[in-house]
Amino acid sequence: MAKIISVDVVDVRFPTSLSMDGSDAMNKDGDYSAAYVVLRTDDPGLSGFGFTFTIGRGNDICVLAAEQRAQPLIGQAVDDVVHDLGGVYRRLKSDSQLRWLGPEKGVEHLAMAAVMNAVWDLAARSAGKPLWRLLVDMTPEELVDVADLTYLSDVLTKDEAVAMLAELAPTRADRIAELAETGYPCYTTSAGWLGYSDDKLRRLCQEAVDSGYRHVKLKVGADLQDDIRRLRIAREVIGYDADLMIDANQVWDVPEAIAWVRALAEFKPLWIEEPTSPDDILGHAAVREAVAPIGVATGEHGMNRVLFKQMFQAGAIDFCQLDSARLASINEIVAVYLMAKKFDVPVCPHAGGVGLCELVQHLSIFDYVAVSGSLEGRVTEYVDHLHEHFVDPCVIDNGAYVLPEAPGYSAEMYESTLAEFAFPNGRYWSGAAGS
Amino acid sequence: MAKIISVDVVDVRFPTSLSMDGSDAMNKDGDYSAAYVVLRTDDPGLSGFGFTFTIGRGNDICVLAAEQRAQPLIGQAVDDVVHDLGGVYRRLKSDSQLRWLGPEKGVEHLAMAAVMNAVWDLAARSAGKPLWRLLVDMTPEELVDVADLTYLSDVLTKDEAVAMLAELAPTRADRIAELAETGYPCYTTSAGWLGYSDDKLRRLCQEAVDSGYRHVKLKVGADLQDDIRRLRIAREVIGYDADLMIDANQVWDVPEAIAWVRALAEFKPLWIEEPTSPDDILGHAAVREAVAPIGVATGEHGMNRVLFKQMFQAGAIDFCQLDSARLASINEIVAVYLMAKKFDVPVCPHAGGVGLCELVQHLSIFDYVAVSGSLEGRVTEYVDHLHEHFVDPCVIDNGAYVLPEAPGYSAEMYESTLAEFAFPNGRYWSGAAGS
């Protein structure tokens, strides 16, 4: 019987700041990075891979936190771990000394995400299934057992959750068959980074339309006149049949957000994303009321399920953009999906970064098949970079994620990538290119 | 002109789990710890001391984060730093790569607190004043410049903040003179840790009353019948003229909190502290409405000013218990005090831990003298342990903090303490006592 024998956590950083990929009004020079967790077993053919995503400095702090958080896994039998994914999560989470550092937020929560992502990858590989299929093969009761419903019982009880899942269980196979045909719809942010020139913006918008995308997203918030000019270019290219989204990355106070978004209303954005502090539930509710019918979206910095609970309770958002490497993996993400279903808010996961697209495709498929049963208002982010570092990269066809088939959570990076981009001792960072 | 030449951050841990000091329903075995920052200058007589507080494991992660966060201070002239305390804060905070790890929460925010606490200590020492006096000697405009009002303008503008402070400025001296006579009222938690026996509880309650305390706080939430028995003992000793507070340390969901507190209502607690997740603004509002006239208090895990803004907006709390080592030092704390004033919520800072009492005495004095001008409903926590490690320990007389007079933020620990309790290489942890 295989055992987990060690945990390696690697600080992987890509020099994305050089190309302005990922530039926005708040994050001008990120080096997309991952605290990358490998759970090794004594079976050379079986490991678990997971990560959290950061943008450079401080990735080493997440690495240290993940190393500590994963310690209790060492020596555990793989079978015990993969057949008690709720229990493993609860035990890792129950360290009250580490809890003090959050609770359930910031570095410690990112580390929990990285470790549990690797545990879920291990479970899917052990079962020989892609993660989404591992999830949709679970019964309603099994899914509710792994979901972390702590602090949520005022809006969702276990019985309600089971009942919601049970309603859709008999028709799961139909939706799997449908997605196998169509893929899961996505949109691209690759066109709209703030550091790109107008010409590049125009060209990338055209390429997006030509590739079958029905949604394009642009970064805004640094300069209003620039935003007006860039949105005009985007609408010239994509027209008004396609959807245009805008993303301010938290740069505004609430009154400023309202004024700025109103000044861009003529371009009819589908949503304004991250208009203000990601912690400001009541602020998002105020913005939403003021800028309707423009929708409000947030979630990539949504720290935990308690925040999302309140976003739903307060009617603060039209679109929930949970993050696969910031929430504490499937255990917390399933809880957020269940609440979103109850409050009838579509989930459009955040992606991009390092490997987030690889992860979120599994989540969106799971949502449609087992939780929401709907594609209405749902579109999952896709950003076209860094996929070449992943062994099982996501595949996009005609503006949709193709269902992944390889076992696991698609989180494994190539060894050659680690050798090149491990920080600070990989070839890139230690060599001439890094200086 | 003195310069900051180095930053040392020490992992200091005290084996408090051995005595059950600090035990509660959530935190059963904390080893009270500090990530302790020393800003050294090339003047051997001038350093800045600060820290954040943790309860053991993970303190090393805060140390690493504080080391990184403090790097930009090295080489800075002390005069430049201490005369631009708003600018220093904004520059340290502006690292967008580190921001990603929060933003403004968790380990990175604790580290920011530790570093900026040391900066404020340096500023007060440089001025030859205790921190509270440095603050009350600042003009309303100077105080508002150091306050971080980002994301708060929907409830508080700079002009409003200046006006509020200006109203009380002419009478500051009167309140200083008053506090010099009376001290600032405090309450004790030392009596009520969950791990203490009934006899010890009875004895400590009696000692509290005999020492002049008018408030006693007990931990609750592990077992309802135990809580009823312990509250009965406490009321037998202190009577109903003194105030009794209860503290659940986040163990309940919202419905459970309401039911449990109602079951303890016969003992007429002044407040229920941390009834549920510290992130749950709407949950606290629901508990407050359901258990009135028992008050709701929270804040020791209140992650940042945006959370407190919403607690005030939602009418969620009767008492604001901000934490001096979790909020990002004076810059963020002043902002919370200003909002509390506007919403007429008394601030009763969290203390205990390691050195938190030493810090909060300065805050409470500042609040009375410069911000609230009121003692009504205000009482600051005091816990009687670990003060012997501080060079300028707080002094309690007749249930009140005596005004500190030594220059600084009272944050400096003895060198001998560091030699003994530095982790893992101090004498205690490396020696026989630690094994």
C-alpha cells in the first residue's frame, strides 16, 4: 500500500514583468509565480501536484507555509488520504496555532490551497480520473462531506446541500455528454492588459473574435481618458453582439468606482470586475446598486467562503469569480458553489496566472454537471500564457475549454520548467538571463 | 544624522501551553509568541522595537515576512522616517507583489504591523516621548496624514476626519491631566481561561475584585453546562454591580451563537465576544439583533480597516476590539478610531498575548485625549502575564493603566528574554527545559 513519503515545495517564478503580460492598474510588474507542491509516494508512478499562485516577491513565504502545513501528510497511506478527503482537510485546517495567522486568509490560506490542491490531484490520479470526473462520480452525500460548511449554516445546511445536489444527480450524464460536444465556454483576458499599446490591443481583440470568443475583457482604472479610448477600440473591433468586460483590480474607493464606471457606461460592459477592496462586501453592494444594469464581479481575491457567503447575502455581486488557488481547494470551493446555486449567482472562476486555467476547467465542468446545471451567465476566464509549462495543459477550441481526460487536476509542471524557473537557483534566475 | 543600518527580526516563543494560560475554546494550547523587530541605527542609543503577536507555530513565517517587508527601511535617515510616518507606511504598503498575498490580511499584514510598530517606536524614542504623547502632540491634519483612509471615503472623508479631531483639540490637555490622576480603566481576563479549575476561577475572580477591577471576562463555548457553572461562580464572587463579559473565540456558527448566548443570558453578560467567524460582518449583525441587550464585541482577529468599516456600517458590534499587532500599526489604527468615533462605537482594544497590554495603553490614552473624548462604555483589556520580559512594562493601579512616561511604544524586550526564549536556539528551547 503506497504511502506519502515526502513533500517538496518549489518556488517557481516566471519573469512576466519583462513583457507586461498581466499588467493592470494595481499590479504593474508581476512575475507570475507558484508555490508548487509535490506529494511524493513510495510508488514512483504516483505523486500529487498542486500549487498556489502569486506574483513574485513573497512566493518563498508561501513555500515555507506550505511545507509546514503539509507535514502531517508525511507517512500517511495514500488510500487513507484519498478516501477521506474531508477528514484530511479538517485535520490540516485544525492546527490552532497556524489558524491564528489568518484565520483562513492570506499566506496561510494560500498555502492550504497549494497543499490541498496537491492532495486532490493525488486523489484523482489514484482513481485514474481527471478531477472533474472524480467529483461528478461522488454522491451528493460524499460531496457534502468534503465541503467545508463551517460558519455557513445560517445560509446553507447540510441537508439543503444534499437536496440541491440530489436534484441534479440523475441527469449528470446528459450534461457530461453535452460538454463533451461543446466544451465549457470561456473568455479571454489576453487582449486587454494595461501595458499593451493601442495597436496591440486592436490586433488581439481581432484575434479573439476570429478565434471564436464571444467575450473580451479589458483592464481599466489607471486613466479615464485612456480607458475611454481603449474601450472604443475594443467595441470597434468586437461590435456590440459580443460581450465586453472591464476589470479595475481594486484601485478605486466606492464613490470613485461609481463615478468611473458610469463614465464608461456608454460602452455597455457586461461587468465591472474588482471595483474596490475585495473585502468590501457592502461597498460592492453599493456599487452594484449604482451602476446597474452593468454587473459587478469579484472573487479572485475573495479570501474564503465566509466572504462569499456575505457577498451572496448582501446581493453584492452578479458574478462570483472564485479562485482555485486562493480558496482552500475543492473542500472550500464546493461550499462556495453550493451557496452560489442557492443564491442563483453564476460562478465564473478567475483564471490566468500560472496554471489557474488548468485548474478552473475542472471546476466549471463540475459546476455544470453536478451543481448549477446551467450555463446561463457563465463563462470561465482564459489567458493564453504559460501553458507550455504544464504536462496536461488546457485545450481551447472555438472559445471553449475542451474536457480534460488525463488523470489528475492538470497541475503537474514539467521537470524542465522547474530546472529553468526555480527561484533563485534555476537556470533562468541564476544565469545571464536573470541578471 | 542617524541612519537605519539593519533590521533584526527575532522569533520569540514562550511555553505558555504548559500552564494553560491563554486557553480558550478555539485555542487550546497556544505558545504565546512574537515576531520581534529591531530597527538598529548607527546611533547605539537609538533603536526602534516592535512586534506582532502569534501563538506559536508559524511565528517563523511572520519573521520571514517582516524581514522582507522592512528591507526598504535600511539605509534611510531616521529623521526622514520619523517625520514622514504616513509616507513610510504608504511606501512599505505599496509593494504590489507582496500585496497579492493578502491584500492587507494574514501573515503579510501581521508583518506590516510588526515593522510599522517598530517604526512608530523609533519615532517616539527619537522625539523623547511616549507614543501616546507623540500622537496627542500631532495636529488634526498631521494625524489624518498618517491615517490610512484608503477604501474608507464612502464613510469618512479627510475633511470630516480633520473636523472631528479639531473639535477636541483645544481640550486635549484637560483629558491628559484627568488620566494622569485616574489612569485608563481596564478589565482582566486573567481569571477566566478555560483550562482553569473552578477553585482557581473563584480565587482569581475574588482577587480581581479585591484589586479594584469592575469587569471580569470569562472564556466560554466549549461546553454549555460548564459555562453555566462557571458563570454562576463568577457572579457569586463579583456580584451584579460589576460587569461580566464572555468570550467564545469564534467557535460558533451564527444560529448556534444565538442559542448559546441566550442560554447564558440569565448571568447578564455585558458582551459576547467573538461569537462567530471574525470575517462575518452580517453574522455579527444578526447575533447582535438576536441577543440584545447583551452587546456584541469583536476585533482581535479583525483583519483590516475595511472589515471594521463594514462592522460599523452594518451596526454589527457594540464594542470594537481592534488589535495593536494585527492592524498595520498606528496608520491603520487611527483610521479605525476615527470611524468608531463617527459611528459612536466605543473602542476597547484587545490585549493580553505578548506585549499587547504594553501597546494598547498608548492607544486608549490617545483615543480619550484626541479622538473620542469619552470613557463611556470603554474599558481596555489587561492580562497579567509576560510583562516581566518588557523593559517598560505597563503598570496597573486600582483597575486602570497608569500613563506610561518612558519614550517609545513600550515594545522593547530584555536582551536576556531573547537569549532565553528565541526559537529554536534560545536557552529554553534548546536546553533541557524545552525537551
